[in-house]
Amino acid sequence: MILKSINNEKKVFLILILIFIVTEIIDDLLDHILGISKIHSIIQLVLFLVLFLIIARISLGYYRKKIRKLIPPELRNILEIIKKSEADRIMINLIGLMKLLKITKPTLKKRIDQLVYLNYIYFEKQGNNKYIRLTNIGNSILK
């Protein structure tokens, strides 16, 4: 209940403080149990890596939500259609996308150009056909 009234930046900051306190307590216990040794150094390194991964995961999730809000719905809709087609193992091209969205070719071209510029999609050429694929960035936006 208390966390609902706190904004996201403060939540991340509180979580980082808690993680830091817990790792310091564990480190202090290891100092008393093991003393200064190679094992202690290795455990400290592992704790640091775990802390780093937790912080990275929290911050990525936070920024992914912020970026998701910046993408207009019509562009997000295109990304979702491409993702669904990739999940169904169907290659989609501009004509197929135009039919699914029921929009004109110039409108679709403008939206596709924006997504390519943002590095969310790319074209994969197979024979005479060009298919639209999501990049890793485009894929992570939809998570």
C-alpha cells in the first residue's frame, strides 16, 4: 500500500538502498566467518555481479516502460503485427501489412520509414521478396 503512493524513481532508489544494505550485511557476516581470504573475495565479486544484474534488470524494465509510452499507437500496432507473424513463422511484407492494417501505401511507407529509422525493424531479402523483421530493440519494446 505504501509503495503505490511512491513514484517509480523513488521505488527504484528504495530497492537499490535495500539491496545495498543486504549486501553489506552479508559482506560483514562473511568478514566475521571467513576473514579476508580468496573465497571471501570471490563471494564479494559474485555479490557485486548479482547486485549489478538486479539493478540492470530494474532500470531496463523502467526505461522500457518509458519508451513504450513514447511510441505512437499506430507504430506499436505495426510492431505487434510483425511480432505475431514472426511467432506464427509467417514472413510479412509491405503488401501483406498494408492489407492487414487497411491503410494506403504512402501512409504505411511513412510509418515503416519511422520504424526503420528508430532501428525497430529491418528488411530481410529472400530472393525477389523483401520481408519485414523485428530487430532486438523492436522486440524488447514489446515485452
